[in-house]
Amino acid sequence: MGADPVLPDPRYPKVRRWPRYKLDVPIRLIAHKGDRIAIVQGRGNELNEGGMAVFAGMELRIGENVSVEFTPPYSGQPIRVRGVIDNRQGYTYGIEFIVETAEDQRHVSQIRAVLGAMKH
């Protein structure tokens, strides 16, 4: 799988910490909704070390905790990353990855490996 970096838009002066890569990968979005868990299929369309943009047909609020699960193309093992909804445009959500534990850090390291593979 190849992915091209998303070039900065001159209209937005905010500098990103990590380059973003355009993708189109199937994901599962998992959200805790009160006393139940909601799981929907979606598409990941941008990814970097700190977060991911996903399209999913689920109503979510900014600040809500979710998990994103996706399977890298070279591995049959899914990666599940905890995150928080950072922004929203329709059903496209910007998710910032949560890195609070050693397990979270391991998942971020797996994402770095995915990014490294996509660059080459």
C-alpha cells in the first residue's frame, strides 16, 4: 500500500506535529454509549502518528472516547487504538490517539511501523 503525504494547506497556519498520509482503509469504530457498546464499520482516510480521520455512520460528540481498529495490509493482526473525538465534519471524525499507558504506547509504535511501511 502506498500513501502520499497530505501537503499543508496555506489557508491554515497550524503546523502539524506529524505528516498525514492519505489512505482508504476499512476500520471498525467502537464507542461506549451509556450501558452499551456501539460498533460500526467505517473508512480511515488520513493517518499519522497522533491520530486518524475516519468516516463512520455513527453520531459522536467532540470529546467522546472511542477506539479505532484496523488491520495493516501486511499483517492479519488488527491494531486497536484508543482515541478521543477531536473534531467533526458531518460523519467524518478527527480522532486523536490517547497515549496514557504502556499498552497505548505499544499501539502507537505499531502505527509508526505501518507509516514506515507506507512511505517506502
